[in-house]
Amino acid sequence: MSDYERYGDYNEIEEDGGKSKNPVIIIIKALIALVCITVVGVLAFRMVIFNTYPEGAKTLYYNDTLTDYYRSTDGNLGAVTQDLRFPYDDEDLGNFFCDYLVVIKGADQLQITARYNTASLPRLAQENGLEAIDGEDKNAFTYRLRDNLGRVYDEVTVGRFEGQVMYRYVRLVFDGVDLEPDSEGKYPEWIRLEITVTGGDATKVYMVPIYENNEDYKLFSDYVPKKSEVPDGK
């Protein structure tokens, strides 16, 4: 055998050995890739759900007060909305989140949607000395408003109650909310939603700031109801 033939065989063996694939390694790599894809998918799904509210939780709820006002003004509600700067009760735990504020000043009405995660209910039950909290009960929590003037509003209607995966959404309608200055000329600079567990510790209050009208923040925009949001559909 010539040197040329000997070295030719050697090169073929080296090239083949460098490219050979161990099936065990291939399977391990495939499993790692699958796990990574699954984790990314779950995180993306949770992010989408976290930032997406059901349609019913985002729209006006017409109780008798708002329906009468709508008809008396020929549909000119004069409603405004505001982006919430701090839409949660606790930055770390995030027991409750709020969004989709609508204020109808002429009707003395405020609407807001509160959301909670059913996974947090065991902890909330323990904090309130209860064995459990029924997350499917729209009256599992009690809601009221309080402003910086000390005025409290607890005339509330639970307009809608919806679920989406682990979250539950409650559309709250508060009537009799006075946004005018008081006898001393002071007006509501902030309003917060106060939440307590029904039947739980009344002193355990979860608070979310839902309205601001002060020097630090007072940005409002007009809220124009969609056709599907009006009582007569017109």
C-alpha cells in the first residue's frame, strides 16, 4: 500500500469520526429545546392573559341610574377615563389589580373593574382567618370607595363577573360619588378602592388608587362609548 493510499484512508476516518452523532446527545438536546420552548410559551401566554381583560370587563355597565341619565342627556354622557399609574394594592404580591376606569360626573357615577388571581385566595383566606374563599362567588369580596376628604361610598353594584383562566374580573358601579368641591372648596384629589374579604377580618383592607386629580397627576381623556355599549344600541 502506498503512502498516498494510507493517508487517504486516515483522512476519511477522521472526517467521519468528527461528524458522527450520538443519538443520546441528540435526544437530550431535543428535550432541552422542547423545555425552553415550553417555558417561553407559558410565560408569553401568562403575559398575554395578564394584560388582556374580557370584553365585558372593559365596557360600561348600565344600571338604572346610568340608563336614565343616558336617556335624559340624549346619549351625551360626558364620561371621562384615566390611565391608572398604580393599578395594584401591593407591588410585590399584587392581590388586586384595577383598570378601565370611567367617571360620569353628571350622573355621580364611577365604574372600575377589579381583578384577582384565584391562586392568591388561599393566602388571602389565611390572612382573614377563613378556611377558604370561593373565587367563583361574585360577592366573595366587599368593595367601597374612599377619597382624600374622608368621604366613603359603598353603594355599589357588581355589574359583571367574568373568569379567564386563573383570573376573575368584577365590574363595579358606584353611585352617588360626589366629585364637586365641598363647603370649604376642597375637591377629591384622589379616590381609592378599598377591598375586604366578605366574612373575614374587617380591619384587613386592600387598597388600590383608582382616581387622581391633583398637581402630580390629573390626566383625563374623553370616554366615548361604542355602539355596543349603549342601552339602545344606537
